Amino acid sequence: YLLVLVAVVAAVWAEQFSYEGYKVFRLNLSHENQLRALASFNKNEIVDFWSSLRFDGNPIDVMVKPEMQHIFGWFLNVNSIKHEILIDNVQDVVQKERVMQQRAPRMPQGRISFEKYNKHDEINAYLEQLARDHPDVATLENIGKSYEGRDLKILKISTDPSANKPVIFVDAGIHAREWLAPAQATYIINQLVEVAENRKLLDKVDWYVLPVVNPDGYEYTHSNQRLWRKTRSVGQRCIGTDANRNFGFHWGEIGASTDECSDTYMGKSAFSEVESQAVRDCIWKYKDNIKLYLTFHSYGRYLLCPWGFTSAFPDDYDELKALGDNVAYTIRRVKGTIYTVGTSTNVLYAAAGGSDDWAKGVAGVQLAYTIELPEGGSWGFDPPPHQIMDHLPETWEGCKAYNHYIGAKF
Ligand code: ARG
Ligand code: ZN
């Protein structure tokens, strides 16, 4: 019996991807040429860049597997790139986080905690409970299933669905490893539905929230490979598509990979992924009412507006920028967190096939933003569980500023 148990445990462990020996380098560039050298190194995707490749004074974090560390170190020296070791062994950090996750108190079914990162079924159970407890404001809609068959559920929050109020559409978790994003979306739901004094925000505005766009990937990061980013659809050679390169607007033109094994693989066709299809169909269904689209990612502290496929500015850029600046200012007032506001191409990088570009360019949702939440913890993607609540409330203040703008404008 014990032997069987040991065998089962061993099998489960064997399945888990190990980051043993992986290191994260933090690079500080002093010259544009170094950026160009890095960019060419990046082409082969033998290292994993966590920060955007820019020459803007910010450090660049890059994860390097053991067998590449020698050549990467040599490359850094040849190009005189200043660097430090940010994480000496990524697996230690994965392990530590797992322990913290397990220590967090268990919640009764249907209740939610913001002291840990919740699994997809816990988040869905919470949405169901809210719809049961608060039928006056919360309705659940199934908008499809993920590749592996998980339910994609959107919570519609409205005090009067027949009033045709302007809608703020929120999604999160299109990238699996960015755990803070679903937490943020769930917190928005919690505030709107469960906090009485926030009900007045719904006088003029409805909110539709999809907390986990990519539940297969999200679950995979919990159980197997912490830093997985893509969906889990099975390809010829590799698994997964970057769903945020998969939307059908200037699809694949720039900043996306045609290589199935790449972390930014654009997919075999536009909307090849059922998850991006579900978001597309839902936004399309409500497009006449949706006035603002917010899609949450981590990390970097950016409020990004279209376009991500070109460096050209949309013709209403002034409004997008002014609203973004206003939200950034509101967030900054809470505890000093500073966001950068601008178009994806101009302040971060060019990447076509993003959901924000599609929402604006095709569905006609005039105001669209990708929100890159603050970095936290040892690897940036997420603060440790007990620090989640240091981050969620300030972003919620920003959401209230968005709510105010939409309520006043429409
Ligand atoms: N970090 C995000 C990503 O890589 C940024 C997306 C911004 N939007 C865009 N259309 N490029 O997906
Ligand atoms: Zn992301």
C-alpha cells in the first residue's frame, strides 16, 4: 500500500516541470548597441525575456536555463552588459510559493480569499455563489468552454439590465502565469457586488467581468509549470498558442512568432483558439453597449492603449491618453505607484493580434486598455500570496475613475 502511494506521489512529481538551476539575470544597459545585440540573441528564443527589450533606463530581466548560462554569461561579457543575478535558482522560488499557497486558509465553498491565488474552480464557484446570493445585481453567463473543457463564465453586474447602460467589459488571465490579473478581476467583482457603498457606481454603468480567459494554462501553472504563458491546445510539435497574439486584426504582422514552440506563437490561424473565440463572440454580442474594454496582465505598471500593431496613433489618441493619465494619477495618489501611459507599440513593444487592438479596431469599442499590473515577489509576475492585498485596492481606485468617466460620458 505504501509502495503504491510512493509510486503515485513520484508519478505526480515526475510530471512537474522543474526550474532547478534556472537563473534570472537582471541587465542594466548603458548603450543602444547592447539592446540590438540582445534582440538578435532573442531571435533563437534560447532565453526567456521577462521584461520588454527597451532602452529606457529600466532593467531587463531574463530567465536562462542551466545549459545556456555559460554562453549567455559569455555574451554579456563580450557586450559589456552590466548584470546581477536576480534569482539564483528559480525552482526554490516556485517551491516557496507553493508552500505559501498551501498555508493559506481554506475558504468555505463559494467564498473567496485574497490571501492566496485561487484555482479556477474556486473562482467559478465564487461567481456562482454571488449570482445565487445577489440576483438583483449579478447574473452568470456561460460564454464557452476552454480547449480542455473548462467553463468560461462571465459575471454580468447590473442594477437594471433593461436600462441599456454603458458597459465596462473586463477580462484577465489570458496569459497563464500572470496570477495577479485574475485576482484583480475577482476583486473588482467582490467590490461591486459585495460592498454596499459601491453600489452607487452601478447607477449609470454595468460591468461584465471574465476573470480567467485561459483557465487551462492557469491550472497548468498551478499544477505543473509555474511560468507557462500560452493556452494548452495541442499542435504538431509543441503545445499552446499565445492567445493575445491570436485575435484577428492585423494578425501576425509584427511581434508574434510563427514558431509553434515560441511563447508568443500567434496560432495556426487568427482565432484558432476557442478562448480567443469566446472573448470575441462575447464582446461582439454586446458591442453596442460596451464603451470600455479593460484587459488585465502582469507585470510592468503600464496602461496601454491601441495600437499594438503599428507605431501610428489612433485618431482619438488624445482622449485615450488623457483618460489613462487620469486613471494613473488616481492610482498614484493611493500609495505612490507610478504607471506609464501610452500606446503598446510606443511605450512597450509592438505586438499584433492583441485583444485590445481587436476590440477597438474591429468591434468598435472606442476605449480599450491593456493594464499591466505592478511587479511583485521575487520574479515580478506575482507578489507572494500574503502581499496580494497590497496591490488590489489601488487598482480598484483606478477602476472607479474609469467608472466615473464612462458614467459621465454616456
Ligand atoms: N504584455 C502584453 C502582451 O504581450 C501587452 C499587450 C499590449 N497590446 C497589444 N496589442 N500589443 O500581450
Ligand atoms: Zn500578459
